Amino acid sequence: MATAAPVTGIERQRIFRQLLEQVTASRAATDALFKIVRPEALYDRPIAERHRTVFYIGHLEAFDLNLLGPALGLKPFQPEFDRLFAFGIDPVGGGLPQDQPSDWPGLEQVAAYVRRVRTSLDDYLARPGMAAEPGMATLLQVAIEHRWMHAETLAYMFHQLPLERKIAPTEPAQTESRGVTPRMVEIPPGAATLGRPRAKGEEGFGWDNEFEAHTVEVPGFGIDVYNVTNRQFLEFVRAGGYSEKSLWSPADWQWLQSEGVRHPRFWVAKGNGKEWSWRAMFSERPLPLDWPVYVSHAEASAYARWQGQALPTEAQFHRAAYGSPNGQAGEREYPWGDQLPSESRGNFDFQGWDPAPAGSYPAGRSAFGVEDLVGNGWEWTATVFAPFPGFQPFPFYPGYSANFFDGEHYLMKGGSSRTAACMLRRSFRNWFQPHYPFVYATFRCVTVSG
């Protein structure tokens, strides 16, 4: 494998300045996000399995301090807050948190902690020679992407808050539906490259689970051109899909019965289930039939079985998204080519709060004509989240991925409307447990060719 060219001092300085700008931009984004929650709701728990909102106000700074502080030689000044806000909750399995609002510090105390952490980190990062510190660029990229991840996590958490507990900003105009017809396209056999090579230089950041790059051969298969829509999933609901035990794995069926799940979390039943609404971020509206359906992995799998199909594997997704009909043409960086993400290519990078109709971004289609592979909703795969060959955990964050190699998490690819552009790279991997219904996740189906 070729090694990356040495990075010059000038280039290193340029990269470091860009990273500091990204730190500022990501902070501004999460600060703005907390402002859509009414002050009296900041101690609410929008999702029972997760922390109260106040935790996340402190968590973003505590994470940065706990990550960067040791490398910078910064001594703790409020260690009890560093510990209190250090870790979130893996949202399934085990008892629900029982803490009360009174167990958390006041907002003034948390705000003072946030200000002091930011000031301390910024003062240290502004010191001469910081750009040349070994590993500093990687640590900053971890901090930046961690914050962008939480910008999305907070969005789907706040989606669950009652409408009156939020302050609605001006929403962008809704995208008009193209009225696409569901269909499949055949993907010929070919190679798919998963992961990324380690020798990419300082601009080639990836999380530990993204390495090492390796190639797999993928047999031919058919795949949906568009994500499964609310209209299609409504047929499954009306056909009694939630009552047909044979469509669900034993664990999924047990979850369905114990939780009383009868429809997607984002749907609201009206008129004894004869009519449906959709729980948008700042309103409730008639079910948008052309939008991609947001469901758990369990629900996506049951629908695929009902159709006599399956969810795509990670390798199949990569082949459909980044491959080319002529294998010698190579693989693309993005489904549409090698150009950086832009708003014409898909519904991502915080363009809106809710999905757009399926097929709204033809400029983002892959070489095989598959659309919406990036943005508009993460896509469930049939692949259990696991390490690639050659996996090495981050020494400064060993549990980031390794703690979830438990056979209980499924891989998601693509991105949603609330996914930052920097995480749209093809090697990025997201994962959740199969019964978690809150995330902006949709799916498409595949069939085996031949």
C-alpha cells in the first residue's frame, strides 16, 4: 500500500485553522439547537431510554475537555462535572434511568461550566505550535464529528417532545413530490471496497471502525431505486403485518408484543387507525405518503419478509451506491461522483427538519440509477455491526466502536437531513439496536439475482 505524502508545515497550519473553524461552526449549530427547546423543557426526558436534555448541554463540553484536556496538559477545574456529563446511555437493554430533574445542576451552573471549558480549550489551542502537536488534528476531528453526531441525536430526541415544549423557527418550503413509481434495478456482480485505507494523510480522518479498507466480491442482485415510502408501508400495516408472527424474528415479535407497537413511531393514528398523521418536528400533518418511512430495523425486516425480499447488506449498499456498471471505471467517492456534497445532491447537512419525497434529488443518483442513497434518512442494512479485518481501537477512545461489537447492533449507511456533510463519506458507519424506533432511519429492499 502506498504511503501518504509528508504534510508540510504550511499545509499542517492550514488544516489546523480549518479544524478550529469547524469547532466554532459545530458549537454554533448545537447552541442553536438547544434554543428550540423552551427553557422549562430543558429538564424533560424526550426519550425514556436517554438522559434529560440538560445532560447534553454539559456533555458536549465535558467530552471535548476529557478528550483534549490530557493532550493539552489542561488540569481539571470542575472534575465532578467532567464525570457527571461524561457518558450517555446506550438506548436499549436494561432498566430505564430513574433520575429526577432535581438531581441535575441548575442551568446557570451548567452554562458557566460550558463557558469555562470553551475558554480554556480555546486559549490552549491558540498557543503557538499546536498545529504541529502529534495527533492533535485527529483529536480535533473526533471532537468535531462527535458534536455533529449529537446535533442529529438531539434533533430526533427533540422530535419526540410535545409541540408546545418547542419554539418553531421558520421552516424551509417543502419539496414538491416528483410522483415516482417504486421499481427495482439490477446490479451486476462486481467488487465493493469497504472501509478506508490508513495511509490517507491528515485530511483522511475516519473513526476506528472505518479501517481497514478491503474489497469484497458481490454477486448480482436487484435493489429498490427509491426508499420504501409511507404509502408502501401503509399497505403492510393495512394487511395486518404487525399481527403476522411469521414476519418477525422471535426477539422482534417479543418486542412488538411487550411494547404494544402497531405502527411506525413517527405515525399518529386517527379515527381508530383509519387515518394517519405524521409527527413532524414542529407540527402534525396528514401522513405524507411520498416521504420515506422511518422505522426500526425490526419493522424494516418484517416488511422486507412480507415482500419476499431482504434488507441489503453493507456490501450490497456499497456496490449499488459507489460502484459502476463497468468495473474498470472504478468506485465513486459519493453516489453521484467525486464532487463534494451540495444541496442539489440530497437532503442532508441540516437543509430541513423533515424528509423530502422519495426521488426528490435525481442529481444524487448512483451510476446504476439508484436514488437517495445519501440523505433523507439513514438506511438499515442486514449487516450486524462488527469490526473490519485489521481493526484497531482508538487508544484515546477505545470503547467508541468496540463496546458495540456485541451482535446486538445493526449497521446503517447513508445519512439523514440532519447529518453533517463531513460524515457523508462512503466509509462512515452508523449503528443502532434493532428495536430503537426514534432515529431518522428508512430502508430499501433487495432481491437475489438468478
